[in-house]
Amino acid sequence: MSPTPHPLLHWSNRHPVFVFMLKAAAGAALLAGLVWYVDIHALIASVRTARIDFLAAGAGLAAVNVGLQFARWKFLLRLIRVPASNASVFASLSAGFTAGFFTPGQIGEIGGRLFGLDARYRASVLSMSAVDKLYVLGATIASGTLSALMFFPLFLPAVWGIGLTVASYGLLGAVAAGFLFPSLTKSLLERLPQRIRSHRLFGAVTVFETDFTNASGQTLTLLTAALFGVIILQYHCFVNAFTDAPLTASALCVPIVLFVKSIILPISIGDLGIRESASVFFYTRAGVTAAASLNASLCVFTVNIVVPALLGISALFTSHKR
């Protein structure tokens, strides 16, 4: 007998619109509270004196951001030998942006990537899409942990101790080993009971086992690290559009912000409100004004989340007209 689903889970599946609205309201409430906390007059004053050159640089880096994501996705599709033109790869990526926008942590991006690709490779595409998200998750954990090792002893030493330091280094080692050498992960998968390996859903993992090598893992790790470097530079440009701040502030704060909004509190649509709250919390402790931190985070949300999602909608409409 199959287990009875939890009543709340069953209800949420039947009422997805209400759940979406609830998540959107959560993000809006968080953002409204944050604006009240920061002071709307300080926000407006910060916008009025914004530097156009830094705003343009941050917006321009959005193209580099999307370009790196395109390169990562095309690389993974080549590994599983999916026939796809650059236009198809970009359409798939864009549809993923749109699907991810409406789900916390952009988890919906995994299924959205099926758009525009040959349906015969559905299982393989889903598998590689999951691998793509997994490496982003790994980079989020690793970079966030590494930044925490430096940030908390400097700015919040009261909440950090030797136990967290030891645990952090252990986590860093485990993540680095697993993502740079996926053969280690494969050896663990091989030890799973046959009843699990024979399940129909395990087919997606089988694609990972057969087509993903250590060299693949190292290449994807480098591309993902470059992507995170671009995101840090984007934050730095947008923060400096509203105030003067050193690059070290963004290098320490941004990875922790990404960690918090993606792993600890992925509860709102597009992570709106969570990202901004974390940005204000960590940047202000590094000496950056709350207004600049909030404005910078909203700029990042616009160019990295909203604009790509709109690109995906455009791709969907273009395909429908054809």
C-alpha cells in the first residue's frame, strides 16, 4: 500500500495558484518590512545620487552571466550528445529562467530546460539539468562556507567558534572532493541496493554515471566558479553605484547572501525579499549603508532574475507563433 500523502502537500498540489500567491506575498511582505526598516527617504536619496557608470557595468555583466550559463548548459548537452543548435540551447536555457522565476531557489529551472530540445532525450536532459543545478548548489555551499570562515570571525565573532570552523573545513573538503572528482560519487551510487538502482527514476542517475567523468566535473566546476565571480562583481558594481565600498566587502558578503537565500530560506518567488534582507544584514556589518545594500540587491534581482525570465517568455511566445 502506498503511503497517504500529507494533507497539506495534497492540498498545495490542488491549489498551486494560491500557493504561488502565498509565496509572492511572503516576498513582498519581507521587502516592504525591509524598506520600512531602511527608510524610504534614504533609499530615494541613494537612487538620486547613483553613478550611471557602475549601474551600466553591473547591467553589462548580466550578459556575461547569461553567456557563462549558456556555455555550461551547452557543455552538458554535448556530454549526452543531444542534437541542438545554439538557438535551441538558448531557448532551452531561457525557458528554464522563466520556470525558475516562479519557484523558490529556481528549482523549476530543471524541468523548464526541456523546452526546445528533442523529446527523445527527455530523461538525459533532466539528468544533466539536475547536475547543472547540483553544481550551482555545490558552489553556493563552498563559496558561502569559505566566506563565512572569514566574515564571522571579523564581524560577528560572538556567534562563531572552533566547532563551526572545523565543521566548515570538513564541509569544504567534502564538496570539493565530490564535485571535482565525481567518480567518488559514482562509487557511492554503485553501493546502493539493487531495488533502488532498478527503479525507473534511477535512469536519470544512470546518465550521470555513464556520461559524466572527472574531467567533466572539473570543467563544470571552473565554469561555475567563473559564474560566481561575475555575480560578485555585479553586486560590487551595483553597491558602488550607490556608495563607495571595497571589493573585499562584496567578496565576503555576496557568497553568504547567496547561501542564505538559496539554501537556508528559499521560500519566496524569485527569492525576492530573502536576498535583499540578507544583503542588508551582511553588507551593513561590513560597513556598507543599508540603502546601498538594498538598492544593489534589487538591481541584481532585476538584471539576473527578471530580465532573463522575460527572455524566456519571449522565447516561448516566439516558438508558439511558429
